Amino acid sequence: MALTIEELLTLPEDGLRHELLDGLHVVTPAPEYPHQAVLGKFHLAIAKALEGNPGLELTWTPAPDAAPITLNLLHLFESVLGPLS
């Protein structure tokens, strides 16, 4: 089902992930505990590796207003695994 961003933003909160991909409304379930536990450990390991590098920052999602040297998990995953789409 095609939606506009305005329509997407009016959807009620239901615990699911709603996205627009090329105008198509895509719904996926929220990640479950095992996924989140591994992601948390991964995040902590990378954050620890970045300690002492004041110009680097680890973020969870793309931050359009962040400094250009922000390290982003999505970019890290894609650099290791290739494009995720």
C-alpha cells in the first residue's frame, strides 16, 4: 500500500516498525530479545574500542545533523556485509 510521509506519521503506535521504502508502506515486527542483546553487546564493544578518540561517536541510526566523522552502525554493517537492501 502506497503512503505519503504525512500519512505514515499519523499511524497509531502499535509496536511495529513502519517504514516507507520507495513510497511503499512496509511493516515489520520489532526486534526480539536475542537480537537486542547481541546488538547491545556489539554496541558496547565498538564504543569501548572508540574510547580515546574524541572525534568519533557511535550512533544507533543515521543522524543527518551529526558531524561527518560520526560512526554509524548501519554504515559499519554495510562495510562488512555489503548493502543490506
